[in-house]
Amino acid sequence: MNRQRHLGRRGEEHAARWLQERGWVILDRNWRGSAGELDVVALDGEVLVGVEVKLRRGEEFGAAEEAITPSKLTRLLQTTSEYLLHHPEHSERLWRVDLVAITLDARGRVQRVIHVENAVTGE
């Protein structure tokens, strides 16, 4: 596994643990649909949430939360909607797409976690 992919997986694992510590129930990780991938799919209470995880080492090239392009936002909406089609047991739930942005310090320790709720509105 290359270094970038390894960092991404590490970020996803940290984000999933971080969400679980806040009472979320993790349903899926790395779920693939035709439009793309959801890093984490979870329940925040009764709301289904597709979670995009971004991890950065420092902020030399910008903050992790700034790394999502408009086309990625559109794919996240499409993929979360597709998840609901493939999981009819959740089809009646309210849903949203969140972002968890993680910044590591120079030693690779988590320096900051930012959770952007409802990061994609579809408007």
C-alpha cells in the first residue's frame, strides 16, 4: 500500500473511532457505489450520514477541510443517495453528508479534528 493510501486509511480509522466516541454507530466503511466511495457511513441518532474523511500532514498545502472540490461534493451526494437505494432498511431516514478533517503534526500525531456537519447541502 502506498504512503498516501496508508495515511488515508489511518485517517478513516481515526475518524470512525472519533465518531463512535461521540455515540455514532458505524454501519459501513469504504462503501463503493457507481458515483464514488463513502469513507464512513454512520448513524448519528436516527440520521444516516455519509462521511468524507480528509487527512493532512500540516497545513503547508492548505487545511484538510479545504481539500474537497465541488465535483467531489456532488459525487458525495450521489453516492450517499445510492447507498440508501442499496440499503432499503434506511430508506425512510433523514440523511446528510458530513466532513471530518484531520490534521497531523510533524510527528504524525493528531493535532486537530474538525467536524463539518451537513457539509454538502445539494443546493
